[in-house]
Amino acid sequence: MCEKEGIIHETSARYAPQQNDIAERKNWNLKEMMNAILISSGLFDQTCGEAILSACHILNRVPHKGLDKTPYELWTVTHLT
């Protein structure tokens, strides 16, 4: 199923997210964006859940480096066909 969808299946050690550089980088980006949103808006830490959802929404609608499409567009095309 992964090959059919163009997904590269890679494994890592259990309970060791440090081995997955891509996921760690994405988590870092989301956390940094969340902090920037909270600081610039002046909102309190109780809204960090909404801030991280907003950061995720923004990242999914920004074109991917090297491609002319956003992650959202790429995901939508693969799921509509």
C-alpha cells in the first residue's frame, strides 16, 4: 500500500523519535511557529493548542521547497484519484 501511494516506509527504534530526523524537524518547526504566534499575539499559554493547529494549517498551505504545490494540494490530489 505504501509503494502504491508513493510513501517510503522507513523504520526506526521504538520510543526513539530522535532517529527520525524529518519528523523531529517538522515538530521543531511547529513548536517554533507556535511560540512566534503566541509571542506576537500576546496571548497566554492556554491557547498553545490553537496556536499549534494554526501553525500546522499554515505549513500545509505553503508551497513545498522544490515543488510548485503545497502539501495540502499534494495530499488532496492523491486522495481524490
